[in-house]
Amino acid sequence: MPTRALPAGVAPLTATHRFPRHRRSVGRARTALRHQLAIWHIDDTELADSAVLLLSELTTNAVNAPTTPGREIGVRFELTGAALRLEVSDASDEQPMLRHAADDDESGRGLALVEALADGWGVEPRDTVGKVVWALLLLPEEGTP
């Protein structure tokens, strides 16, 4: 079944969530995204699986970001006529860096996955403190297998 995108000229659809900065929040964010994709009738399995993996990596980075205890992370999904944008915000000013993990490293591959799977990604400062890391997935055109 093809992905259903918004008609041209229609305002983007958004969903926003806040989670405690805890490792369990990664799974909660994935669940929230899967639920939202179902509401938006995004039924392209490959797109949904990529989106969930991207969100998982971005959320893990936010949970692990150095900041004061008790801060929350924000997760935002935006659907436009052409793309799905995933955003994760945290209170850390430390910028994520794409690195090349060694074969025996237990971590450090998250942004390499984001780089490989996303059609675009980046980092923006928040209005207050911290940053927003985002990833973009282009939607297949209607009727494209």
C-alpha cells in the first residue's frame, strides 16, 4: 500500500511528546512514532522502519547527552506533503559528531546510521538552552511501489 502524503498547500501535521531523560524513553518514543504513523496512514513498512530506527538513534543520543539531571527530552514528528521530519531536543549544548567507530567499539555508530538512512539531518539551537537534532525522510510518491 502506498504512503499517503498531504495534498499540496495543506499545513504540516505535527505531534509532540516529552519524555524523561531515561533509557526507557527510547522505547516509548518509538511506540509514540509507530502510533502516530498509523494515525497518519503511513503504511510504507520500509519508511516506517527507517523512521523508527532514526528516532531510536536520535533519542538515545539525547538520553546520553551531558546535561543536568532531571531534564526532559522533546520528540516531535512533522508530516508534510513531501517528507517526514523527526526532531529530538535536549538541554545539552554539546553538538553530536559523526564518528567512525572501530570494529570493537560498543557504541558510536548512531549518527553513521542516521547519515546512511536519512535523506537529510542536522542540528539547530533551541530557543532556550540545548539543541534540536533532526532527520528527514522523503515520502515515496503516491503509487510508487
